[in-house]
Amino acid sequence: MATIDQQFVEYIVKTLVNNPEKVAVERKIDEKGVLLSLTVDPSDVGRVIGKRGVTAQAIRVLLRALGTKQDARYNLKIVNTDDEGAEQKPKKVETQPVDKIEEPEAVEEDVEEETDEEIDDGEDDETSELAEKTRAELADLDDLDI
């Protein structure tokens, strides 16, 4: 029987991936808290991690919030199951000898220079509003004892 934390992670991850039937969450308790090991299809690992790890970090933040409610410390480990952990051999890359490489023809294009006045389209107002809102939300999160 899956615990609430396992169900929580499964629910979030299954909505993100293309192969939800291959999502598995193992739970272990150690001296650092609760370790949840997440296993997904190798083709879905990128979706779970996200660009620069943003999605994985968001899942960890949600787990931390759940941990404050459950009085537990959660850690999430994303298990790499690509080739069952075997080292991947580098692919052979075909190269051309240096003397056979042709130089590209020079192409001249008319490039208009933009001044700072032309680029400024009023995005600063929206950006500052978003920054203020984000700072306020982060201040609220700082109040939590995690």
C-alpha cells in the first residue's frame, strides 16, 4: 500500500510523462528522513527533470511543503534507468580530412542597427510587477520552518 507521499509524487509525475504506467516510487526511511526514489521510462527522464532541473526542483519544493504538514523531511532521488546504469560508449563520429573542407562563400547582408530607444517596448513595467509579486511569494515561503 502506497503512502500519501508516494501517491503525491506519483500523481504529479504521471501527469507530466508520456508513459505513466512506468512510473514507480520507492520509499525508504533513513537517518536523514524519507528518501523517495523515482523511476520513470528513460524517454521521460527529461520531462521530469525539466530545463536546468526546474521541474525536479519544483517537485522537491512541493514535497518539502508536504513534509512540513507531515512533520517529516523528504528527499527525492530520480533514478536513471537508461541502459540499467551501464556506461554508454561514445558514438563514432565521421570526420573529413582538413584539406577537403571547403570554405563557405562570403555572404553580405544589410544589418540595421537598433538603438536602445527602438528596443524599449515597455516590458520593464511588466517585469517589475512580476519581480515584486515573486519577491512577495518568496517572503511568504521564508516564513515556513522547513
